[in-house]
Amino acid sequence: MSIVQTILIFALIPGVIYGIVALLTLRSKFAATPRYRPGQPWEYPPIWWSANPEGVGTHRQVNPGEASGTAVGGARGSW
């Protein structure tokens, strides 16, 4: 086995395999749209995010002083 064959088998072929895997993992990074970073101007219309899009707009109006049903909790923590 010559030195050229040894380099081809033990260095070049694994290097090509690592290169292909690296390109496949970075493919989505190069193809994706740029992300918003804090401090950049926001160029999109405002939206209200909801985890339940079907439930948007179906909330019940609660008057001050009215009991809110079974809701409990608040902005406190008990450690």
C-alpha cells in the first residue's frame, strides 16, 4: 500500500464524510430567514399570540368586584 493510498483511505475519505455531515447540519442555518434580535426595528404587524387560536375572542368579561369563579393564585411564590 503506497502513502497516497494510505492518505486517501485514512484522511481524505473521513474528511469528506465529516464535511458532508457538517454541511447537512448547517443547511437549515443558511436557508432560514434572519431572526429578530433585540434592538432591531420590528417591521411586521403586531399580533396577539395565543396557544389556543380557536379560543381567541371567546373570553368572558369580568366586572370589578365579581367573583372570577375557580381561579386562584396570583403573583406570589411560596418557597
